[in-house]
Amino acid sequence: MDKRVSNFGQLASIRRYTLSEGRGKGLDILDCDTGKIRFLLNVDKACDVMQLYHEGQNVSFVSRNGFTKRELPFLSRFEGGMVYTCGLDSVGGREGYELHGTLHNIPAEIVRAECNEGGIVVEAVIRDTALFGKNLVLRRRITADIGGETLTLEDTLQNEGEREEDYCLLYHINVGYPMLDAGARVVADIQKCEPRTPWSAKNASTAYEMGAPVDGEEEVCYFLTLRKPEISLVNETVKKRLTLNYTGETLPHFVEWKSRASGDYAMGLEPCTTELDDRFTYCRIGAKESIVFGVSLSVKSL
């Protein structure tokens, strides 16, 4: 360790604590700080990324619901958050299924949480199982370099059962103010853009731009075909660029969601195994098979 440093916590840290009041009372949190970026992991919610900060400035969208320990209906519970993992049973809205699936609501088991000169490493296990049914295990590994500006999330889905199973995954990556603001723009090598709704089609000319908030405005959503698995959001006002990279071979589809509604001002960048609505399809994982999915988020100053 640097001889100028008395305690490594001066440079980077992991702190584990439990929220003690309000709707989030009882939530188990891992608070990770590289010295450049800080990210909060929600252990009770699949070890998803609650919030991300770059040099102290918020990047993520947090809904008016905030974070809650209780199991409430989706619209009263959905927090947004930096990374909200959807699946494995469903994504989007499908009759007979929880909106965006049940994976996010499964508490994780933390098997490793380290912060040292080698970096920050958190490893978790999320089990999605049923008596006489599925035995799917998601092994999550979250890493970041000390002093680094990139957060990497690697998920290994393992079918520990004796039969083939259906699955789907969507990484709902949510950006909010001040990273998201009027004039922010999406930058990617986009081959095709297909509107999800008539309102989205009407606003297709501004699909890659963020405007100012509008009271009560309807959300828009687009299915994007990217030539390479990389997409950025650039905000010249705050002089920052958020870049998302992901494993295109296991996450071959991409959804852009945008809400300009006042108070619900957000953008979702969503690599996934399937599209939504009548385009939805399951993937299959064989008995004892493993499949790896990965996303990384980098925030850089312009």
C-alpha cells in the first residue's frame, strides 16, 4: 500500500449496513466506493445496483417509490435503480406473470465482498427454484478497479436441475437527472429502430434525444438493432458520457425506454434475450448447462 496512506479506506471501501426506517427499513445494502465511482448494491433485491454516482454526482433514476423492503404491487414498488434485473420467468408485461418477472425480488446470498489493491469484488448467489420444478441459479460477480470509472456485472446462469428450462433476461438500466437532462443524446451504431407503440412512432424523430420534462407525457419505447453491443448517453451540460457494453451473443436484443413525464423523468437502456409484447420468446437452458451474461457501465468526464 502507498506509504502516504494510513488506512486503505482513504482510497476505496465497501461498507455493509441495513436501512433502519421508512419503506426501505430492513434492506441490506453493500455500499461500494472506488474513489471515482460509488455504487450501492441491494442485497435483498438480487444484489441489483440501486444507485451509481460519478465523482459524487448521481447517474441513476430513482422513482418516487424509492426503495422498499415490502412486497407491493409493481407500480407501487418499482424503484428504477441503476440496474434492475428482469426475468427469469418473464420480462415486460404478460398476462399471468409479474410485470418484469420475479428475479429482482429474490434476496441474494453474498459469498464474497472484498476491497483491496486488487479492486472491489462482490460475488452473490440468487436461487430461482420450485418444488418439483426449476432449479436455476444465477451467480453474480460485480467488479470495479480502485480509482476506476467502470462497474462490471457478470452473471452466470446455471441450470442445476435435471431437465431443460425456459428463461428470459432483461437488464433494465435506468438513467436519471442530472446525468439525464434536456439535450442529452444516445450515441450508438444503430442499424434499425422500431417503435413499440403508435405514440413512439409519432416521436421517432427524437428517439435518440432527451427533451425537457412535460407534465403527464406518455412514455416511448423502441426496439433497437445495434451493429455492436455498445451504447452511450452523452450529456454536454454536465460534461459526462455513460457507456454501456454488454455480451451481444447472449443478449441479442435491445430496448430503449424513455419517459419525459414530470417527476418520472427517466431513460432505460435495456439489453435483453427477447423483445416484448407479441415479440416475446423464451430461451432454453439445458440440464447442468451454464450461460454467461455481462454488462459494464463506464462514466467518463468529457
